[in-house]
Amino acid sequence: MSETNEVKWRNPLAVWPGGKEIEELPTNAWHSHQDVWRARRESKTKLYPVGRLRYWYKFAGHGGRLWSRMRYWPTRRRVLDVRGEYNRKTLQREKTVADRRPIYWLLCLAALAIAPLLAPSNMQYTLLVAGATFGIYAAINLCWNLVIGIGGIFSLATYSIVGTSAFITAYLSIQYGFSWWMLAPIGAVVGLLFGAVIAFPATRLDGFYYALLTLGLNELCRVYFTTSSEFGGSNGGLYGADSYIPDSWSSDHQLLLGYYACFGLMLAALFLHRFVGGRRIGRLLRMAPEKREAFAEATGVDFRRARVWIFLIYAAALGFIGGFYVTNFGGVSFSIFSFDAVLLGLAMLVIGGIGRPEGAVAGTLIVVFLDKVMLGLGPLRLVLVGLIALLVVLYLRNGLFGIKTQFRAWRDKKKSEHRSTRAEKGGEMLPEEATETDDKGIVYARRFDKMTRDHLKTLVSPEIIEEHRVTLNGQHSDALERLLIYFRTREQVEKYGILNVVPFKNYRIVAFSGHKGVPPRLVEDRIYPSYDAACHGVFLRRVQDLLES
Amino acid sequence: MDIWFVISNAIVLATIYGTLAIGISITWSSLGLLNLGYGFVFAFSGYGAWLTAQYISPWGGAVLAGGILSGALCGVLINALAFIPIHDKPNFTMRGMIATLAINLIGTQALLWWFGPRSKSLPPIFGYWKVSLGDLVLTGDKIGSVVTAILMLVIVLRWMQSSRRGLEIRAMMMNPHAASIVGIGVRQTSFFVMSITGALAGLAAVLLSNTYYISPFGGLTPMIKGVSIALCGGLGSVRGAVIAAIILGFNEAITNVTIGGRYVLITQFLLIIAILLVRPRGIAGLLDRAREA
Amino acid sequence: MHGTVSANPAPEEPKPGAPAVLHISQLSAGYGPMRVIHDLDLIVGAGQRIGLVGLNGHGKSTLFYAIAGLTGWQRGSIKLNGKEVGRNRSQGPGRYTHLVVRSGLALIPQGDEIFHGLSVEEHLDSGAFTAESWRDRANRKDRVLTIFPHLKTLLTVPVGRLSGGERRMVSIGRGLMTDASLFLVDEPSLGLAPKIGRAVIDALMEIDLGNSAMVIAEQNVALLEGRVDRVIGMHVGKLTGEASAALSLSGKEKG
């Protein structure tokens, strides 16, 4: 597309005898076909080296040894989900740990187990008491997570179940002298009964209706227990129940025993979570999240029954924890029914992320640390917890442990947006198509074709067309030669041909169908007087098609 | 006669709780936000009214206006914090509810820190006069509360029926997606909704200040009563909330007389559970036929 | 000689003085990681009635939603009456819709996007959202009722009780309550009995557009054939058919 007419093309064959009379013709200034490529491949933004996989250690794998896996003994469950892969770049077998969460769990639990030995001695008392509280609250939250996260029942009655069971067991222990080992099982029975009463509305009500109902239930329990004289309405709670911690031990050992007992309770709750959430009932419930119950029912899932079951398990486990609470602290106060207790519990779940055990435990750790260790902050502690919960809810979709998926979703969205600014049409495959094409060669062939056409479009100029008209055959200038070579290599479909209607007088242009048995079709009404004119006509059509593509 | 006293009391409470419940109902159905920060709005507007009485004028009208205005202000605050940032994000209903709970926690702790735990009381708003109707003696306070609450409700409902803003809010209650297609700005409208429901809570706070003194955590019980009435009436239905308020008010009166005040909450919850088991969408499930269409 | 062959065919701008009602260029839009509209250009002139034809899932509704700002993200320029309403960053869907609607768009959505509990009259009122149309709403209601006389008998009935065809009339009537310059009608005959669907389309054809324009998305080409100014096909997020010829308003002839 040069504007100057100064550039001339000299026919190298003109000096030879028998050569054409035309010696010089105006043509385009030459420019490299690489320019299009370079402009195309250049990034408008600064690029950084990407990918973090290069920091990942890959175990060398062996095909045969891949199948000897460690399993939990009586089951076929694997300890670690290890995936064998073949690296296409290095041509090596590799092993990848597909799910590294068990390793992290083990490390964190080990850290919690040895934490009392590492506690600074001046903080020993505070930390151990906080640690015991953490164990109990983590267990409560794990059970809560069963119904909220897996069961899809938005129950806020957790602390009323724990509190009711705790008050009743404490009352039994004080009045009738039940010893400590009976309290937790009795608590479980109380919880089961309590759960049975409130499980029925859970099967009928929508999530938020049930949340509000159980919130009211909590208030009901609070009012009932604080106004009743049997449950110590005057002195703020029931104290003096039998405890499993022997009085004869030194206070350090008592604290340590309390800590490890609560830690054990948390482990038990984790196992419960794993076995209920990961087994059949958990699968059934995950199939029937809120608003999709009808679908689950249509596929034959009896979600109501599964919900009642998980609710009963949750209530019984919470009752057990209530009984344990009494034996651990030797009593229970009314504050367990307070609205702030519900709020703090919900904050623990929300901060970590609802629906995951790691979220429940981590959230509990954060909130208990703020509430029980940072005692110097005074009432600001609760404000701080509230602020964290608020920020997490406002900015994170599913708590701290949902950050990864949220980040990925955000990155995918951004990627797609940026791609939409970069990609342009013109025969090239769009990224969506490209991912679905098995033969990646086609993707690159199409891209190469697009680049070539982009370059060739810059070559079309009146001079070239004039040159083609004058010298149909023989030696051409560089630009024209490139165009012609490109045209000759096109596929059969829609390729043009020349139809000789009357020899030496009457030529027309046809287009081949490209299919056997389907005749060519006329493309225009124009009649060309000579074969050369028809050839030039085909050339013009091709140029037109190229420019329009 | 004792029973008349109890019943008149129940009517007073029913109107005031009904005011709260209608606020919760409107918020839920137009914004999809379950405002559990209502207890904080309640306490905040109580303190607003107290400050007005303390520093501006102890005249009843001024105190009432102070309470209503601070309630509206607090509603706007909650809207800006808990609705505007996340209303178009996934999982909004749950996140919104938890955000309002967190605001409740922060707000009540802040009030505790600023005003201290001692509860405050307001000057009498409607004076000390009385009306005797045979056995029944009605204090000016009761009549004033009922009249004010009903007046406010009628004004709000009339406004929602006839004005452009009210039509926008109702349209948003029915179908938020279609509302945005019609050109109703969700964010703009949400400020109106929240300030109005906040104002309703503020009114209830001032009217209830004789029953529940103004304290940082004093909003909790009224909020739970309001929530349970809204729940029983069917979230989103104004008529359902009114009927539920009357039913629960009479339940409270009858329970008080027959088996004692301790059991009020128990009978109330048994009643609510019974209603919800029959009609999972509350009384509104009986009223609105076009709802599920 | 073929003088039309120019080396650099620039897309021609519409004639100055009569700005197009809608001028979309290089629009891409989608939801999350999915891209539904690919680099689309469309010009709709004043007074034009255009049919947009395509199969399910090829982006007709998404195109309308993108114009209204209801998609997850979008890029490219959308000019409504010469005013830029497209956004180049991702925004919450619907966050700016009311502003777009205020600058002269009436979107009549697919299916039953109606307010079940409102009566027909209130429903029509809800279409008149701007202060001017609100004051003028009685006149506008009369105008709509002359187009759909059937609605006169139903004014106080809640919309939730109407039949499908009546609902569609209400929905279209709601769109007509505004003084919009661009009407986007999404699948007006969808889910209706053929006769009623045809009646709805007939009513749309009878509306006096004046200076505004109307785009009707429809799967049933036969209903639109010969009754609209031009028909544009839509295929996997791109415009096909007459679109490319129609794009260059100069009416260039091929050699």
C-alpha cells in the first residue's frame, strides 16, 4: 500500500532475447512480512514470568511402585491421594500429592499437641485455659458445621442445646450425686431428646425461617433457665458438679489434663465430622442443598430423612459436649445462652469458612485467641471480633479458606475480560474454540493463515493490480508474486474457475463447490471477451475476498 | 378488672412489636436482607431519644422525633455497611445476615463502651392523664403509644401504596431483577427502605422505653419478638405481620393470666411452630394467592 | 476497472447530523469466565425496526442485557443516542442499569419478568420511573391502552393472575410507558400460543416509532419476515447474515 510511485520493479528477464517488452513497472516498497508477526505478538502490557509450578517439588514416580499405596487398615482408603503423572516436557514419571490437606492437618494437630510445652511460663495459665476453651468450642463448631455446612439447615440453636444439656447434667450431678463419667453420656441423651423436638420444624421450614425460629428458641431457653429457681436463678449459674480432674493434683497438672482432655474432645469431633460428612449421609445431604431439594427428591434422595438423622447426630453430639463442659469447668453459667455467645460462635464459623472442618477450627482459634488471651483489650475484644467477622463477610465469599477458590474465580474473570480486549476475529480461533480443538496444529495453522492474510492485505495496491492486468504470466514483482502464491494454495471450496462459453469470445467466472457431484455455480453475470481478461477478473475477485476476510 | 388491664397491655405491645415486625418484613422482602442488626438500631435510637431529652428538649414530640431520626440514621448506616458492598455478590442472603449480626455485636459493644452498662429512662412522652371506661383505666401512655404506632404505620403504608418511591419499593419486593430492568436503582431505593424501617424501629424504641429501659443490650428482646412476629406472619407480608402481632399479643395476655408470665415465650414458640408447621410461609401463605404464581 | 478496491477499507461512520440511536462497536460481554458476545458491531438508526434472529443460547438476550448493563462483565463501546453507556470494567450486574434506562432504553425482557402482586395499572405506572413520565403517566397509560385495548378491563387485577399473553401485553405496555428512544423486545412470542404470539407481534409492528428504534429478538423468523426494516442473524455471539452489509451504511456495491 505504498503511496509513492517512485518504487519501480525491473523485470530481470527483460534483457534477455525473447523477454517481454515491459522493462519497468511501478510497485510497492518492500517491507518485511515479519512486521505483522511482531506487531501481533507484541504485548501492550508489561509481562512478568508467571507460574508457580516451578517451585513445586515433584517426586520421581515409577509406574510399578505407584500402585503400592498406604491404606488405612481395614478399609481401602488411601492415606494420601497420590497421582501418577507423565511429564510431557521432561519425559519423566512423576508423583503428585493431589490432596495435601492431610499433611497440613497432621502438622497443625501436632503443633497443638506440643503447644503447652512451648507456652511462656508467665502466660501458662491463660494459655492453657484458653486452649481448653478452644478445644471445647472447636468441637461445638465442628458439630454445628455438620448441620449448617453439610446439612444445609441454618440452625442457631447450637448453644441452647449445649446449655440445656449442661444445666440438666449439672443439676443431676449436684442434686443426685452423679459422678463425672456419667455426665457426658447423660448429656448426649438430653441433647438427643432436645434435638428430636426441634428436628421436626427443620424438615419443613426454609433456611432463614428456621434460623429465626432457633434464634427465638435460644432466647426462650435463656429466659426459662434464668428465671427458674432450681437452676440457680440467683447466683448466675450452677456450680459444684463433679469434675474429672482430681483435686489432689497440682494446679499445673490439672491445667494440662484439662487441655489434653479438651484436645481429645476436638479430635473426636473431627472424626465425627469426617465420618458423618464423608459417608453416605453427607453425600445425600450435599445433593440436596437449599433450593434444590426438589431436584434431589426427583432423583430418589430422601433428604428429609437424612436431615433428621444429621440433626439428631448433631444434637446428641452437642449434648455430649454439654455434659463434658460441666465436668471440665465444674459447672455452667447463664452466659452460654446469651446472644453474644451465638454471635461469637457464628463469627468463628464465618471467619474460617462455613462447610469446612479446617475453617471451623481455624476460626475458633482466632476468635478464642482474641477473646480469652488478649484480655488486656477489655470490651474492645468483642468489637475486634465483630470487625473481623464483618470484613470477612464483606470481602470473602466463604471465609479464609475460601480465598483460594475466590481468587481463582476472580482471576478467570479477569483473564476472560483481558482476552476479550486482545482477541480479534478474522479466521483465527477464539480461545474458547481453541481449548476444545484436539489438534492444536489447526489452531496454529489458522493463526498463521490470519497473519499471512494480514500481511498480504498490506500488499494490495492499484499498482499491483495494474501490473497483474498488464503481465498476466511470467515474472512478477515480489508483492504480486506473494499474492498469487497465496491464492494458488487455497482449498478447493469456493475456488474460482473460468468457464469457456464460446471459444476465444465468451468467458465467465464460476466457483467450484468443492464437493463431488455438485456442479460449479456462476458467480456473476459479467462476460469477459478474452481468457486473459477472465483471469484478471478471477484475480480481482480473489483480492476482493482477501480484503473482506 | 385484671384481665382488661392485661388485654389492653397486650394490645399496646402488639402494636409496637407489629411496628418492628413490619420493618423487618419490608427489609427482607424488598432488599433480601435479614436485618438482625435491628436490636442495635433499637438501642441506638433509644439513646438518640435520650440524648434529645437530655440536651435539646424533654418535650414528648421532640423526644419521639429524636428517636425516629436516629433510628433512620442507624438504618442508613447499616445499609451502607452491610447492604451496599455485598448486595450483588454471591451468597448474599447469608452474608448479609451475618454482616448485620456483626454490626449488632460491634454496635452494642460500642454503646456499652460509650454510655456504660447502666440503663437510662426517658421522660414521659404523653403525659400522665388517664381515661376511665367503666372497669378499664387507660393511661395516656398506652393510648398515645397505640395511636402513634398506628398513625406511623398508616402513614408508611399509605406512602408505599401511592407514591412513586413506594411503588418502586413494592416493585423491588416482588421481583428485584425486573425492577432493575424497569430502571429502579437498587442502591438508591435501599437507602429509602432502610431509613424507613430504621425509623419504625426508632419509634418502637421510644414507645417501649417504659417497658424496656434504654440499655446497650435492651434491643435484643424486642428484636426477637419482632422477628418471631414477622416469621409467624410470613416474611414480606405486611398484612400477615399485623395478624400475627394481634394473635401473639393475645397469646401473651392469655398466658399471663392463666399459667403465668414465665411461660409466655414457651407458649409463643409452640404457637409459632404450630403455625409454621401448617404453613411453612407463615400466615401470609394463607393470604397471598398470587405469590407463588 | 474495479475502482472500489481500496487497500484499507475503513468502517464508515454514520452520517453526521443524524446520530444512530444505538451504536455498538467492538462489544464483548459474558458472565465470569464465559464469554458470550464476541467483538460485535451493530448500528441501529432512528426509526428503524430490526429483527434479531438466532437460536437459543447464541447470545441474543445477552446482547440485550449487555446494552442494559446486566451482564457480568463487558468491554467495548455502546452509544445510546450518542451517549456512551458501555463500561470497560467489570461491574456488578445491574448496578448501572437504572442509569442506562434513564438515558432512553426500554428493555422488554424475555419471559415473565413481572411483579406478581402489583395490579396492571400499578404495573404500568412502574414503567414510568422518571419524574417527567410520572407526571405524564395518565396520558401514557391511555396510549398503551389504545394499543392493547384488552388490558382496559383488567386494570385492577393483580398481574399474577393474568394469562401468559396478557402478561406479555402488560410487560410490553410497561416498556412503552417510557419515552425511550430504543426498545429492546426479547422474544415477544416465546411460550405463547401461535395466534396470540402473532397478535403480540402485530401490536409491536403497529407502534409508531417516530424517532426511536426497536430491536426485536425472535426465534420464529416467519413472524418477522418482510415486516421489519432488516433482519440480522446471530450465531455464537456474532452477527451474521445481512449484518455486515448493513453495517456500512453507504451501501457499497460489490464488483
